[in-house]
Amino acid sequence: MKKLGLMSVIMLVAGVTFAQTTTPAATPAATTPVEKTQMKDLRKDVRAYDNKKAEAKQAINKGELATAKADLAAAKTDKQDIKADAKVLKSEGVNHPVKLAEKQVKKIDEKDVKADIANVKTDKVAEQKAVKAGDITAAQADQKALKTDRKDLKKDIREARRDGVKHPVHRAK
């Protein structure tokens, strides 16, 4: 009898508990095209801000203070654009839009470095095959392609570091 009474009390408590819980709210809808364009604009502003700050730093190191002041003023306007875009995105329900944009910029930079590393590797292999085959003109063309790909790689590494990616080559592997 005790077991039957205890079992009915447990079932009653369980029924009351389940009746009080609500179903979870539906997940928010996918981002709208407007939000995507605004995030793209925010990413461009973040990148421009990083570039202007870096240019100002280089100008200061060279001793060109007038250029540095102009770059810092441009960076300040970029920062205001970032804040305005972030405010709009927050009102649309995006949590931490600036941090999200910075993460996306870093991810894009890593992807670019990874693609450039792959291009350099394929150009090296193509050059070696051309040398083994004895095709001098193809080997020279591959050397030129390798040289331009290395320039692109260096440029992308520099941009990635400027945007805050630490050790972009190691992260790309």
C-alpha cells in the first residue's frame, strides 16, 4: 500500500512539473540579407580601422607626424562608423556585433593565407615537374607564378597580423 501511495504522489508531482514547464522558444530566424550587408559593412570598417591605425604607427616610426595625425583622424571616423553600425545591428538582435565582425575578419584572413600557401605549394611542384621534364619555358613561367604567389602570401600574412591573427602561417596549416 505504501508503494502505491508513494508512486501516485511521485506521478502527481511529475505531472505538475511537466505542466509548468514551457516549450523552448523557436530559434531566431536566419540572418536577413540586410543584416548580412550590415555585417559586411562592419567588417570593412573594422579592417579600415586596423589599416589606418597601422599606417599611423608606421608614419610615427618614420617621423612623419602630419601624416600620422591624418591617419589617426581617419581611424577615428572609422571607429565612429563601427559604433554606429554596431548600434544598428544590436537593435536588430545581433549579439556583440563588433567582436563577431573581428572574428569573421580573422577567419577570412586565415582562409586567405591558407589558400596562398596551397598556391605556393602547387607552383613549386609544377616548377619541379617542368625542370625534370626539361621544359625551360614552363619552368620559368612557374617561377614567375611562384614569385607572385609568394608576394601575395607575404601581403596576406601582413594583413592578417594587422588584423590581430597571431602566427597566421601556423594557424593556416
